[in-house]
Amino acid sequence: MSSDVEWLRLDQVVDEIIDRRGVTPIKLGGDFVESGHRVISAKLIKGGRVQLDADVPRFVDSTIYKKWMKSPLCVGDVLMTSEAPLGELAFLDCDTDWVLGQRLFAIRPKKQILDGRFLYYTLHTDQVRADIQGRATGTTVQGIRQAELRLVQVPIPSMPAQLAAATILAALDDRITLLRETNATLEAIAQAIFKSWFVDFDPVRAKQEGRAPEGMDEATAALFPDSFEESALGLVPSGWRVRAISEVAEVVKGKSYSSKDLTDSHHTALVTLKSFERGGGFRLDGFKPYTGSYKSAQVVEPGDLIVAYTDVTQAAELIGKPAIVVGVEDHSTLVASLDVGIVHPDEEQVSRQFLYGLFRTEVFQSHTFSHTSGTTVLHLAKDGVGSFQFACPPADVVNAFSLLAESLAQRNQTNIDQMRTLATLRDTLLPRLISGQLRLPDAEDIIAETVT
């Protein structure tokens, strides 16, 4: 760190550390309600953001809110988890009426001394994180008390230097956020097309009524029939056959492992429940380094379709959910854990993209949930996926959809690659900008050279 940057304790540069641990609505004379002020728990603080969909929402009414949050959260506050895990961070860029839940601090800097966004980035640096970890206690779960957090030291350069560093780091984060939102849109587009073609049968209904299917060229429209026929599933497009997943794909369960195998590995990682987004989709931060044995059938490749066979979320947000595996440079081999099923389609009948779309439908999710057992830990029955029946279209219709979906998936992958590049660049620039070793113009030049 630069020698001309002063280091001060947090208690010297913050107005308040809001700490409402131990507070519950019952202690305040009320209870949780169905709507109102959202309670923010430590589970929602992930990847530098407050991810409101990462846990079952809980709310309190205005009366409890006023008792609970005597200091409302406001723009410039930095949220930090106090344990399980320790040190996850999020920056508040606006005032909110949220309630600060268990295992969370809200750190409010003195605005004349310390910029909130600069503090947020400072708390990400290795030196400050080491100070936090060194003051933590606990064996199974590490946590830090407010009294110890106040003693953590942070660098305090001039305010112009703080603002310059925070501006350029935030710009990189904003670009990452935009790419993440773009990918969510791409995913929604693919699913909307799937639902239109294969759930609502919109092209068939349009042709039956003598209309041209919307948003579709003539060649693609010609692949769809103009009538329906009775089937075991009710009316389905003429010529489409009812199939079970077991007839068009093989599901291979992953590897059972023990904690002793979860050691640092530069080559192999497990794809586990943590690799699934709640509601479906793949998480890049869910890999577990692995050094144990495995069979070749348990290896997953980028682009493979996987499905969750267990769940520990209260609202069953993972069980039966699909994801398309995304590769990472950190690991050359990915192995599915026992919680994961690898789905290998018969590509003469269906594709991975088709099955991914099918698995995301409400009817499939209802089916898998009905084949689930357990209380604390949910388990999907062995035939829970394979027994699902659907109207299987001819191969040329599947291929037409797969081409569209694959094009969207490639754009998604391009954005993921760019997100990795930006994140690596941000993490490289972070300590140099925070310490004052790198000035804004030089950082801008580095970014321009790295990002096209």
C-alpha cells in the first residue's frame, strides 16, 4: 500500500454500525406478515449484491418496522454479513425501507471523510479482509462482533482520490450487471419461444384459424401442422407423439463424495446443488474443488444439461430445476455430485436446449414436485424425471427451436466470457486504485486496452 495513505479504524470514520442481531418481530410485539417491509437476511447478500430472489421473502408491518429500524437504511450504507459466511458485502445506492435481519451489519461512513462506495471496495481488498478474518472468532462458523469490526483499519486517501477509484470500479461493476441482465433477458426470450411453440401451441392454433404464425418465417411455419388430435395428454398437434423423458434421454446420477475429498484442486471441481440458481439456471460460483475418484459417466462438459435431485431450500426452489453447464478456466474437469442428474438426450429425437426449455415449464416442475419426498432435505424419486410425459414434436421442429435457442445461448456465453474478463480486471485494479498507486487516467487506459 502507498505510504502516503492514512489508515484509520472504522470507529474513527463511521457515523454508525447498525446491528440488529437478536431482534425479532415477536420481541417487538408482532410477527412476520405477508407483505410490507422486506426483511433482508445474510442469505441475500451474494456476489456484491442484494439478491432478493435468493431466499423466501419475509415482511413486517410499519409498526414493527419503526421499532426495528430506528435508523433506516439509506444510500451510501454498506451491508456486511457478520457470519455464515463472514464478509459478504453489498452497497446501497438508494434509500430503502428494508429491515436489517440476522447476521448483518449496515456500516454508515462519515460522508465528509469516507465515501460509501469507496468503503465497499476497500472492504474487498485482501489486506482489509485479512484484518476482518483475524478478528473473527468461532471454529465451525466464523463470525465477528461489532466491537471487533470497529477496530478494523481501512485506508483513507483524499476524497477526490476515493471518488475517482470508486467511480472506475463501479463502472466495471455496472458493465458486469448490464451483461448479467442481458443474459436474463436472453434466457427469458428462449423460454417464451419454447412456451409459445411447445406449451401453448401458438403456431398450430394460428394455422388452424387461417392466420400466419407471428414472428416466424414461412419455412419454419411450414413445419407445424394446422390441426390437433386427441392423446393421453389431451389435444396435441397432429403428428406429435406422446413420449416419456426416459424414451428420449438417459439420466445419469452424479458422484457420492465425502468432505475429505473437497480439497484444493487446480484441475477438478464438483458441480453441486450450489451450481443451480434458485428457479433454474447455472451459477458460476457454485463449484467445489475435488480430489476424489469418479467415473467417466459422471463427468460433465460445458453445454451439458443437468437437473437437481435434492433440495434444502424451504420453498423447494431447486428440486427438479435444470441448468446448462458453463465451463470455467479454473477447472479442466467437472464432475457431477450425487445431488445432480446428467441428462443425455437422444439427439435424433430431442436436444439439450429443447429439454432445458421443457424442464423449465410449470407442468414439468409440478410433476417433479409430486415425485419428491422428505422434509428438511427433499429428494426427487429416481424416475421423477424419466416418467414425465410430453408431446414430442418431429425432429425438424426440435431442430428449428434448437437453432434459435443455441444462438441465444452463444450470445449468453459471450457475455459470460466478457463478465469474467471485467471481473478479473476489476480485481486486478482494486488494490492499486484503493491504495492510490494507480491514478484514474492510467486505469482508464488499462481498461481501454483490455476491453474492446
